[in-house]
Amino acid sequence: MEKKFCTNLASYTSRMIGQSKISSFFSAPQAKRASSSSTGDHAQKRAKSSQSSTDLHSSPEKENFSSPVKSSPPSKLSLTPEQKERMEANKKAAEERLQGKNGSENGVGDGLVVNIGASWHKALQAELSKPYFKELSAFVEEERKKGKVYPPPHQVFTWTQMCSINDVKVVILGQDPYHGPNQAHGLCFSVQQGIPPPPSLQNMFKELSNDIGGFKHPGHGTLTGWARQGVLLLNACLTVRAHQANSHAGKGWEKFTDATISWLNKNSTGIIFMLWGAYAQKKGACIDKKKHHVLKTVHPSPLSAHRGFLGCKHFSQCNDLLKQGGKTPVDWTKLPPE
């Protein structure tokens, strides 16, 4: 009997274990499904809440405020090819000025090189690293410590900020910056706003009045309106001691500006070089006349203007040559106040 009891006990235990396994087999997925169902409910609630929030912002029916009426974009104005080219030139000039400023802040050059246009720096970088330029930089820095030097550091390279080096189509060469207070600002023959035009520039305006229809004296002497159209107004020497003409001559500037002219001569075509006076003509002797055009006459100074500058018609001749080369002529009347 004891043996029969043990057999029945073992059989009962086996059945209970089997039932437990079956229960766990079916109960586990149910628990998972319950958990999944619970998660789904929460997700649905979040989705409904998100949808409600989205509807509140995007559905006009649910807004509690008046939506502004969207106006249709203005129609594009039709521009002439000349206007488009000027807009593009102004855009490039602005980029040049910005890149030049960023470049000087980021170490594009040191000492003397401040605010130089990016395209000009790239083209002339080898020149800037030569020993003579480092000596020139040290000289100008020492001169500024001793006294007043014109133009101020941030305006020495204004001529590189007006347009890209590849967009230059006219070059006017000067010799030395103006040495009076607030005159020089990095463009030859040009003076800052509020400063009366010097005698040479006055004679240039006289010639323009007789040569270019519609030209009127602008009432100031700032020539940035020309420079932004691709007219390079380059002095042979880029700094000067106050009240001492040619005081920085022979210190290295001439080598640097010669290199600038040489780059334009080799890498561009169809540039109009306006060489006024013996000094400018000597500096431009290297220009390849098969690739470019050279217009020569005496300097517009009161000492010589009456001997050939007045009546030379260089401004209209320049535009005729530009047209022949398929380039946009310079609007010499465009001299708005800065």
C-alpha cells in the first residue's frame, strides 16, 4: 500500500508540473500583450495630444486669433544687361570688401596689409612675402609711430576692395597719395567726402563735362562710383608722410604696384590704360599693346592740363574701346555721395 501511495504522489506531482508549464506558456504572451496594449494606449494618447497641438497651430478653424493675410511675392522687374552687370559687380565688390576684412582679421597679411581684397591677395600673395615688402612694412609702421601718415591703415588698399582683380577693365595711374588732412583714402585722384576736389581732379571734371554727355560736376571728389565699375585708380606709391609729397617714394611701393600692373598685363585682356604724364607713361611702358589699349596725354595738373589733357577725349575713347571689346562702358556720371 505504501508503494501504491508513492506512485500516486509521483503521478500527481508530474501532472502539477506539466500544468504549471502550460500555464506559464500561455500567460507570458498575455502579459506581453497587456504591456504592449498599455504602451499603445499611451502612444495613441500622445499622438492625439500632438495632433491636437498641431491642429491648434495649423488649422484656421481652431485658431483664436486672426491669421495675417499673406501677400503674393512682388513680380521680378525686368533688367537690362547693363543693370544686371552692375548689380553683379556691386555684389562682387561687397564680397571683396567682406572677404578682405575677414582676411585681415584672420591673418591674411600682417603689419602693412590690412583689408586687402581676397582676389587681389591671392594674385599678389607671392609679392607680399618677399623681403622688400617686409622691409616696406616695417618702414611704414615706424613712420606711423613718428607722425601722421596718409591714408590711414584700413584705407591703404581701398583700391582692392572696390572690385575683383578679374573685373578690372580700366586703369588710371597716379603717383603719390594726397598729403593733406582727410584727403587720401586709397584711390588715386580721389578724396574723401567733405573734402573739396583738388585742382587735378577739377580739370578731370572739366574734361568730362566737355567729353561725356550728361556729365555734371558731382559736388564732391570721391570716385568710388568709378572704382566699383572696374576702374582701377592706382597710385604708384600707396602711403605718404603728412605734408611731405613723395616722402615714401623709393621704399618699395613702386615694386609692389609694378607687380600689380604686371599681373593685369599678363592675366587679362582688353584693359584700357589711361597714362597721364611722364611718370605714369614710364610706369606703364611694360604694357602689351597687342592685348590692351593705351591712352596717353599730359597730366591733368594745372601746370600741364592746358597742353593736351583738356580736349583729349580719353573718357569717350575709353568707352568706345570697351564697346568694341564687348565690355560694358563706364558710366562716368555715376558718382553718388558715399
